[in-house]
Amino acid sequence: MKTRRLVRLVQLLAVALCLIAPACTGAETNAPSAPAREPDVIFVPTPMPVVEKMLELAEIKPGDVVYDLGCGDGRIVVTAAKKYGVKAVGFDIDPQRVKEALENVRSNKVEHLVTIKQADIFTLDLSEATVVTLYLLPELNVRLMPQLAKMKPGSRIVSHDFDMRGAKPVLVYRMNIDPPTGREVTDRESRFEYGSHTIYKWVVPWEPETPRSGNDSR
């Protein structure tokens, strides 16, 4: 009798654990948790014309895997999936940004291609990525260089507005955006009236950058 009661107690405990632990269902929970530390930068969304140009300059092709480090609301990885049909992963340390990115993925129905993860980008293994997109500060780009250098040869790195000291870009593209309409403006006469953006591109392994003089600014 005691043995039967003990078995029943174990069964009840197992049921209770499954009710409170989502892992028992076999489904992965995507609920973001409190960050281990404060985000390195504040969230400033990349204008959509810049997003599209970054992905165009990355020369995305079938089979590519796009990583966005500091993905914000997920617009880059969602656009990569919708426009190019490639797998993409967005990483952000901020739980609010992770929540927004997950909602963006669901609303655009690209769950089969896009994954959003809450993570510290400086701890990531980037070897599976063939394209990495960035919108960070220059010193943060430099901190990422040891990780980026381990990517497969031919992998592309594209950064919005900020370069990566010590690595010579293969391309620097400047564009102007009209804030009210969000369109790219090509009229050089009017360039100072609009928001200016710069896109930097590197290919792994990158060429070391020649030190610049003090009055040289890119």
C-alpha cells in the first residue's frame, strides 16, 4: 500500500512540474528575460531604404545565413527573409527589443526563416553566418573583430554609419534619405537638406587598414 501511494505521489509531482515548466511540452519558450547587463547602445531604427541597401550591398544569395548583431525590432532579419528567402538570426540583449522583434517576425509570417535570440553579442560564435549586419558604435565594431575574423572566407560584413578601425572596407556607400517620405535622394545639390547615411562593407578576410593621419576623416 505504501509503495502504491509513493508511486501516486511521484506521478502527481510529475504532472505539477509539467504544468509549471514549459520545457515539458517540448516547445521552446521565446519569452525574453532580464538582461545580464545594460545595452551598449540606445535603439535607433535604421531607415528602411538603408536596410534594403545594406542587404543589396551584402550581395545575399541562396544559402546565405544573415546575423544581425543588435537587431532592435528585427527589421533587417525580417527583410532578409522576405526579400531574399534566406535564414536570418537577430540577436539583442534588451528584452524589450527582443519582444518587438518576435512580434515583427510573427506579423510578417517568417517564423520558418527567422530566429530571434536574447544574447550578449560579444559572446557569440559567428562561424555559421555568411552575412553580418551592424549598427553599433566604432569601438563596438572593433571589439567584435576577433569574432568576425573567424567567419568563413568570403563572408560579408555590412555596417550602417560606423566603420571598423583596422579593417579596410571594400566599399563605402553614402546615401541621403528624405525623412518625411523615407525615400533615397540622389540630388547632390540638396544633400545637406536630408538625413545622410553611410554603409561600410568588408569581406572576410579583410585587408588591414593603413593608419590614417590626424586630419583624415572618412
